[in-house]
Amino acid sequence: TDTIITGSIPKSIEKMENLQILKIYKNKLSGELPSGISQLTKLRKIELYENQFTSTIPELGNLIELRELRLHQNEFT
């Protein structure tokens, strides 16, 4: 069976300053994406598609290493 993750991404994610890949897709994550994600300047890939996020997408202009962004099938405003 597949494991489904629920809840939200904690704001403390901004402390993971060496994070390069964030892949938590096809779950039931909800709420907002923490604005601190924009401080993770080493991120190269973000895959958060097929969840239940409902916030606006935070500014990602600081993510100069970002090469892949997949946020489809959420409920962003």
C-alpha cells in the first residue's frame, strides 16, 4: 500500500538550507506553502503536485538553482 502524508509543510523547512530536492507529491498536504521556501537557494527541484495546497504560491525568485517546478493539481489561489 501507498503511504499518504497529511498536514502541512512546517515553517521550519527554511532551516534546511542545504536542501536541493523537495519531492512530496501525490499526498494530502494542505494549507499554505511556507514563504521560507524562497530562502532555500540550493533547491534545484520542487515537486509538490497532486496535493491540496490552497494558498498563493510564494515568491520563488531567489531560487536561482531551480530547474524543475511541479505544482499542478493543487488548489492554489
